[in-house]
Amino acid sequence: MMGCGGAFSVWLPVFVSCFTAIALAGTGCDKAPVVFVFGDSNSDTGGLASGLGFPINLPNGRNFFHRSTGRLSDGRLVIDLLCQSLNASLLVPYLDALSGTSFTNGANFAVVGSSTLPKYVPFSLNIQVMQFRRFKARSLELVTTGTRNLINDEGFHGALYLIDIGQNDLADSFAKNLSYVQVIKKIPVVITEIENAVKSLYNEGARKFWVHNTGPLGCLPKVLALAQKKDLDSLGCLSSYNSAARLFNEALLHSSQKLRSELKDATLVYVDIYAIKYDLITNAAKYGFSNPLMVCCGYGGPPYNFDVRVTCGQPGYQVCDEGARYVSWDGIHQTEAANTLIASKILSMAYSTPRIPFDFFCHH
């Protein structure tokens, strides 16, 4: 593993191979890993496409999959890379009717655009947890009738429950022209919804949780392109949006500490995705990326190459060359190259509280 940290400062292919080294080091599961994911487009492996029939066209998926899989990226997402670090199959969306899977390695409830509020709008976090409860009840019902290759009670109890949500709650509030103070006032309610989800899953027998905080919202090219007031920091990101994201993350960290003391026999790991992504933008050149605030797949040219009328995959879009070193794929989501770096940083444990390895849940 020696040299991985320094390798990132050279070129993209080097840290891709470095990720592989980290991934292979984490494949020592004693039992088959089961993962359940709740969240938004950062983790959606095809939920929007299968749940609403919403078309997500090429060039999404052009890298690795060589076809559109419903992921908003040119290739794999962070959750895909984390699953591969366990030698596990990629997670299938819960609503994918023709997947042919029996969900033995878990299921993905994350859907593009999801937020915590309002609670009963598909596919809010609350709805995703309700879907999970239905999925669990039906699976156990079938297991008791002798159906094989389904997750049993032990599988649900030993699974990892990954939650990555909140970005859209903040982004939607700003998009509705709420003031900074009004956006901040909404944070406690969003945090309560995440707490409620954790407690609800805990009551269903979940004991192992992995919670991602939200990234630097003010560095997303879409947000930068559409913002009317440009209060930019030294990196060219919107200060107020990032400040809101940091306050949300502080509240989520505090909430995670509280849940840890309340849910005595549970393990809850909080991961600082904000620090990872902000570092990626700050040190883009060191990691082999250029123009960290420019979109690979979009329209309009510098400074952001984002036009809300001509988004990635829609008529008239332009896309960077394969292998070009971009951080942003479409203005909101990262390229596979950026996701690879983010996943490797997550696996390093340097951004986790407490510092527990990602594969902790699949050991006896």
C-alpha cells in the first residue's frame, strides 16, 4: 500500500491503479457482504430510469459500462467502487423489474433528485425506508416458505446501511430563492429526517451504518452557472452555498455522535465527503485534473460549459474526449475518474469518524 498517497500527485492512471490496490486490500470479507443504499443521484445506479422510466441517454455510461445504465456519470459511481472493493456485485435498483437478480447482495433505494423533505413525495428518504421495510418483510416471508437465494434475517441484521442524502434539500432551497438564513433554518428538520431513518432501520434490526455528509454545493458548475449572486471564494466556488453545506455537515456529525450514544449496540461511521471533494478541487492539478469547475458533458464553453437548456445527453450537447481529466461530468455529478479518487479516499479511513474500515460489517 506504500506510495498510494504520493501516487495521486502524478497522473490519473496511477491513482486508478492505486485504487485497485486499496480495493484488493479490502476484500477479506468472512461472509458475503450485503449493502443497502439510501440517497440521491450520487448513489443512484438506475433507480430513476427503472422507477419512472426516465430516459438517461449516452454518453452517460460510456466508460466502463459502454452503455447507459441509468447512472449520471460517464462510468462507475462511488458506491460501485466501494462494492468492488469488497469483491461484491454492483447494486441493483430496488425498482428494476427486469434485473433478473434476487438481491442477495442488497439493494439500492437511492433515486436521482431525492431529498428528505417533503416526506411523502417519491422518492424521499422516508419513502425509501418504507420501500426497504416492504422489501425486508416480503423477503423474509418468502424465506419462511422455502424460497432460496434471498436475504434471510441474519443477512438483514449483518448488512451495511449506507445513507447519502441532504444535497438536494439545500440545493432546492437555494433554487427557490430562499435567503441564506432561511436555508440554514431548514437544516435541523433535514437532520431530524436522517435521524428518523437511522432509528427506523435500527428498529428493523440494522446495526451497521455508514453515513456520508454532503459535498461542497457551491463548487458544482450547474450551481455556479445559474447563481445570480456570485460570492466566490479563492477557488471560484460560491461561499454562501458551501457555508450552508458545512453547517449541515456539522449538524450531521453532531447527530451521528448522538445516535452512537443512543443506539448502544450499533456502529455508525460518518464520512467527510465535503473535505474529500473540496480537496479534489483545491488540488486538482496535483491529482492530474484540469479545470475542476468545467463540465465534461454539457454546452456553452468556459467558464463552466453548462447550459440548463442543453444538458448532457440532450440534443446539442458536447462532450470531452474519453480519458480527459475532468472532475465534473455534467455539472452536478462527477466523472468516473473523480469518483475513483473519492472512493480511494473513503477507503483510506482518513475521513471517517470513527476510523473503521469500509469492510467492517462483513467480518464475524
